[in-house]
Amino acid sequence: MVNWRIRQEWEEYDLQSSYADNPSMFSIRLNYGGVFTKFPGRKYIKGKMKYIDGIDSDLFSVHDMDEIMELLDCVEPGKSIYYHFKRPTWDLDFGLYALGCDEDINHFRSYVYEHKVIEVYTEFWETKLHTYQMSPNPAKIKIHEIPESLCRKSLLLTWSNSGDCPSEEAPVFENVETMDEPPSTLLETTLEQPLVTLSETVESTPAYIPRIDSPLTEPMIGSTCPNVDGLGDTFEWCEPFGGTPMEQDEPNSEKAGEDSQASKDSHDSDDTEDSEYSQDSDYIVDEDNLLDDPEVDMKNFHLNIDKEVEWVGSFPDDRDEAVEGDEELEVINTEEFVSASSSDEGEASKKRKKIRDLRRAHKNEADAVKDPFYIHQTFSTAKEVKQQIYLHSIQSRRELDFVKNDKNRIRVVCKGTIPNLGILETGGTSKSNDKVGPSQKKKKVKDGSIHKCLWVLLVSKWKKDINWTVKTYEKQHMCLQTRKIRACNYKFLSKQIVDTVEANPEIPLRALREMLEKKYQLGLSDMKVHRAKTKALESIRGDFAAQYSCLRDYLQEVQSRNPNTTVKLQVQSEPCYASETRVFERVYICLGPLKSGFAAGKRDLLGLDGAFMKGPYHGMILTAVGLDGNNCTYPLAYAVVEAENFNSWTWFLTNLGDDLGLYANSNFTFISDRQKGLLPALEKLFPAAEHRYCLRHLHENMKRKWRGKEFKDCLWKCATCTTIPQFNSAMEELKKLNSEAYDWLNSIPPKHWSRSHFSGRAHCDAVLNNMCESLNSKIVKGRDKPIISCLEFIREYIMRKIVMVQKEIDKANGPLNPTATKTLEKIKERAAQCRAVFCGNGKYQVTSEGTNQYVVNMDQQTCSCNRWELTGIPCKHSIAAIWDMRLNNENVGIPETWVHPTYWLKTWKEMYVFKFEPINGRLLWEKSTCPTKLIPPKYRVPIGRPKKREEDLQQKMMECPQNGNL
């Protein structure tokens, strides 16, 4: 079975996502139809290139290469084809290996686990390389036995691979243990007798001649092919031949599997960290409507710094140059009888001095890895020098003093002292009875300077130079460390705790102080930490506030780049119209491609939900998320509002209805939780719409009084019943279990939460609002960012998701999308147990599960089980009727033709045709013409139970044990 395919020229293929779960999969970059140039500097010219994707290394063989060449119309009768593959990171001179037998395939397979794209080259009719083995072709192969007279003893050769031998020189063979004939005679004898010949008339099974692969340290000294174009043109002594390279690491598949599983687990944990139901053992899962969203990697959001890449060349000789200069190094000419003059010696000495200076500079630069300063280190400004000095003072825990600090010099010494252990400089010991006079005391104080630390740093500016350069540096500290550093002030600490305070603005001072003292091992006061936190909060709020001032520019850029985009910005009413500022209140965005794609999806279903914003300015993110025919989430609109209440939901739904063309009598379906503000807003704006309650939230409310698996199972059974009699029977079971739970659930109209009372407008029987909760888990990392960064995070996530779904669409085939195809196949398996009886007028009586009978109306496409109307996919009873109609030679087609267009692959493709247009960065945004400036919203007391007030002092005194109250 063929498991590979040829990539089209316009097609994009994501190797990382496609091969992440299967390390044995890889792709081939096939170069064919060309020829190789001569060694050295070999190239493949006059050829074509194709990519073959989805190849499994465990199933790959040379026959697959023959089939690929046949699909590319490169196979002709009697035409020989030779395959070569290039070792990754090597060149064509030394990296080509044969690909013609099972042993070659094993060698080829060893590179798949670390390199997912391997280059393969082909040659037609004849080969100019010694690293080949003719592949099995559609032309038949005839095997000739080798006479014993041609069998020679092996040559044990050693070769020093120095890499500097010119190509025109022949190799030197050493340590020859056995040789019956000279090498030239052996070559001629071998070339006279071919090993493999082609024959078109002999019918035989293709076979292979095993090759004897020599290691990389042994040269090829002969050829065994009759198609070699002369030994002089093609003999290349330094070219490796076949075989497995020496010292090659085998991939550790077990470790790779563990790593991939660990990364998968960590990723799953990140996605679900914001869900309040992730740790619930009674978590409800709708197996009939599982989401099938592709994974979108948002780790590199706004990451514009290229990561460092290691040098991966084939030969280290190119990077081992000690010095690279503009002048060429002097080369002595030994062919001329001329001695060097004194002037030449002077030039040579200058060059040697220059090289010595360059080497010294390179050596000093190497010290930058472990030392904060080194000789000849340069700084742009004096401020940069001082910042580095302050940082070194804090990290080394030494107090540094600026002795010189002017426009041209900065000289710093260490104020620490070396501890005196009682041993004098002269080697003698001091005596307690020695008398010291006044003059001797002064002299001893002056001599005390010899015990100061020897660390010193001098940074100054060269003449006619704007850069500061390190001139003197003594890096050894001999003094004791201290826990009081003047450079460790609140300004420095505020920069270190910005990220921590931004993630948790309410972090206690004690926790901050303990964290900083443990990190820097310094003593910090509470006041210093308090001032550092205050300054960090000011800088955070400053960044958050600054983005509000250019929010209009961002919205204008998004709207201008994507046609038919709706952007609504609402500000708080200002009593003074002459004010230059306006306070932000709400923003609504519905991108044009999303509107067009949602209309093409033909499923009138939207999930509504809200999520908290994090940061200094609180708010809510309201989202409207649809569901495509493949059960992938399709975000439609999103907004940032002040709170989740009736006014905000009314404003959001009004804008959403205008974009979708909804009216009061529109037949639409919404699904959400039972928010107090959302229910009346939907009832006011769309009274004719169907509103479903998320069953998970109902279960959460039910668990407050009635816990246990029995109650959860009863609730799920009541919600998933498709007919009213089944629903009533399930409710009676709940009543027998607990009458109070029955009364509580019966008070909620079943049209909001049970499939038995749903209409078939949305062609979906979902009872869980998984689409919104899935989106909220994806954008959780953007909810703690400033307003523009948050909106851009959501927009970029949706943009990347559409591209990922498009890649899945390109792989799909058939009349239905993948999820609908799997669902219909399962229904077909159950339909085989049904028996259909035709009753006339397009109606059938279908019996299933023993005595259960259902009525199927093929003209109206309905079934009394109500599943066909709910989902739009024929149920097992209707499929049994379709099969019966086909047995009676009626032109009804296959069951796939009776599926609603929502699930067609054509509809899925049309839904994702509409792509986002990229936007420019902040520097290229067009300035808004609005004369007022937008400022952040004011602090708003969140909805909820207020904090308890402190009790009166008299009440505390009355309860005090001293007053007799225990």
C-alpha cells in the first residue's frame, strides 16, 4: 500500500507538525533528469526537483523509488536508473551514497530520525560515480555467476585522510598484506567480466547482488559496472563508497518517544490551566460532538529575535582560521634564488605585530564569557559603563567606589579590605609590650592602605574616539563580601520584579523581599522593597496605559487591511465636550474573513461566553464562537467590555446581529451558560432564537446539593434523549432517585438543555459549550497583556488556526469532511442490524434492537428517532431504508448524498477560503484623525460579595476575656 505522495509545486507542507508524532516519517527531495559534474566541486545540473512526503522509513524500499519514477514518466524499456542519496550536512563531493539494495536502505534509514528531508539523486542509462548499485527496474534482470578464477583475496589498505591532497594525485596504498596481481591488472580483469546485465526476455524475479561496502577510511580502487566511461575520467580516490559511516550515532527512539510524550503532556497542561473543570472527577464529555481543533503554536508570539544557530558545515577547516585580515599572509617562494631584504624584514615584523595584537584582542574577548570586564572592551557611553559597574557590584557583593568620574575617565576601586591575620609584612610577630608613640601611630595608619582590595578598573576614551575602552583591569577580589551594597537601590530592584508584579500585582512585600534576598544574597529593608514595588507598578501601568492612547490607530489598521471588517469603539460619556481625553469603555471586532467564512459554513450555531482580563485594568473578553462541519471551533467575533452584565451583553449581541443580519424573528441557535445579564439580553433582542444551556454548568449547579455519579448519569441521560417519551422516562428515573433533584431540574424548561426538545435549525445536537471554553483556554496567555497586545494575540491565533485547518483540508478527500466520514461509518455499522420494510409513499418501517420500530420518511428526510433532523446526518434507520431502496433499483445514490451540505468537504473548503490579511507594525500605523486622546478606564468595583468590614473596637473589647467574656 502506497503511503507517500508527490507534493505539488504550489503546496506548503509543515514537516514539524506532520511528523511530530511519528519519528519514522520523512520526506525525500528527489532530483532527477540531470547529470553530475566532475570532481571536485561536483554539482547536479540540467535536472528537475520534486518533494515526496509521507514516507514511512519502516516500509520504504527501492521499489518505492521505481514507482515514484514511473509516476514522473521517467521509466522506459531498457533504461537503467541509478539512485544515490546525499548524507545530510555533507556536499556532493563526499556525501553521496548508493541506494540500490536492502543494505543501502538500512544505511539510508539511519539518517531519518534526525533529518526529516533527505536528498536523492538519479542517473539514467549510465553512471559516472563509483558509489552506485543499479536499482530494480521494470526491465528484467539476469544474474550471472562469478567464476572462481575472478575471485581475489581482499586487500587490507589504510589511508590517511588528511583532506589536503589535490584531486589530480593518486592515493598512496600502504600496509598491503596480500596482492596476487598489481592493482592495474586487477582493475582490468574486473572490468572485463560484468556482474549484472539487463535482459528484456528473461522472466525472473528481480534480485540484488550484495555489495561489499568499505568503510570511509578505505578508498575504492575499482568498478564493477560495464557502463563506466573510462577509468581516467571517473576514478575519484577520495570519494566514499556505500556502507555505514563510522562513528555514527543511532537515534534513541525510546528517549525520543518519552520526550515527545513529555512535551505533549506539558502542552496539554498549558491549554487547560484556565479551566475550572479540569480537576473535576465528574467532568461531562459529549462523545458525539468532540472538538477536532488543530494545535496552534503561540509560543513565538511577537518573538522577532532569531535564535543562534550552530555552524553545521561538513569540514572544520573553513572555520579554523586563526586570523582573518584584509591582507594576505606572506608566502615564501622556494623556486627563486632570492634572499629577503631588510625592507622585507621590516614589513614582515609589522605584519607579525599586527597579528599578535589581533590575537591578543581575540584572547581578551574570550574572557567576556566569565568576566564582566576585559582589556580593550568598548562601551558606547559612560552610562553603559556605570550600569555594568553597578551590576558587578551587586553580583559580587562588593562595595565599589568611583575615584575618577569625569568626561574622559572612570576609575573604580574596591572599598573592601583584606582581613589582617596578625602577621606583619616583615615576617615578624607583634609583641604586646612594644611601645608605640604618636608618630608611629600615624605611620601605622598610613601603612594600613596596603591591606585594601587590589581590584581596580580604569575605563577612558581614546583620542579622537567616541567609545569608552577598558585600559586597566585587575579582576581579583581579595576582600570579604558584604550584604549592604549601595548600588542595589529601589530603581534596580524595580526592574527585576516587573514580571513578577505584573503577573501578581497583589503579591505581599514579605514574599518579594524574601525572593530578592535569596536571589542576590543581600540585606533589604521593607521600605526599599515597597518603593521598588511601587515603581514597578507605575511602569506596568504606564505600558498598559500607553497602549490605550494608540488603540484607535490599531483598530484603523486592522479595519483597513481586512475589508468588510466591523470595529466598534465606545467611550464613556463626557459631560465636558471640550475635554481633550475620552475614557475607554468597550471595543468590538468582527473581522471580514470570519463573517464570510461563517456564512459559507451553513451552520447557524454560536457559543457565547466571557473570560476575565488580567492586569491593572480589569475587564471581560466576550466571544462568539461557531462550529464548522468538522467540529472545529470557528471564532466569529470578540469584544473587550467593562463587565459581564445586561448592558454589555446587549451591546455585544446588537453588533453581532448587525453583522450576521439577524432580526427579532430570526431562527438562530445560541448556546451559553446561564449568566444573569445574558439571558435577558437574548430574550430582548432575539426572542425567536433557540437558546441552549451548557449542560456542564447545569451539572455544576446540581452538584451543590446532589453529588455523585448516579445524579450525573441521570442528568446526562435526560439531556441526550432524542424523543419526548425517552425524556419522560429518564425524568421518572431521576424522580425515583431524588424527588428534590427532579423538581429542581424540572423547573428548567427542557427546550434549553435536552435534545428531545431541540429544533434542527443548527444541524448540531451539542449540549456543551465546548467551543467557547476551548477558545478561552487558547487565549489565556493573552489575557494578561495590555489592550492592543491582547487583541493582537487573539487575532493572530485565529489567523494561524485558519492556516492550520487549511493544511488539514488539503489532505482530505471524499464527499464529506473527515469527522463526518467517521461518524457516518459508525452509523453504517449499526445500520446493518436494522430491518427496513417499505410501506409506500416514500415511507419505511424500520425495526432495530429487537422490537423497537421507527418510521422513516425519505421524502421529508425525517425519522421518528429525531436524530436525522437534529444532526443533518442520516440515522441508522434511514440508512437501512436507503440500502433497501438501492436493492429495488431506485436511483437514490450512496448514503453520503443524503447528508446535509454542512458536512460536505466542499462546504468545509469554502469556509476556509477567506484568509486574514497581515497588518503592519506600530511604526507604520496611520494616525487617527480623532482629536481626543483615549485614556484607560477608571477602576470599577467588581461584581460580587463585598469584603467583610472590620468589627468595631467596642465589640472587640466586649468579647475580650479580660471583661469576663469567654
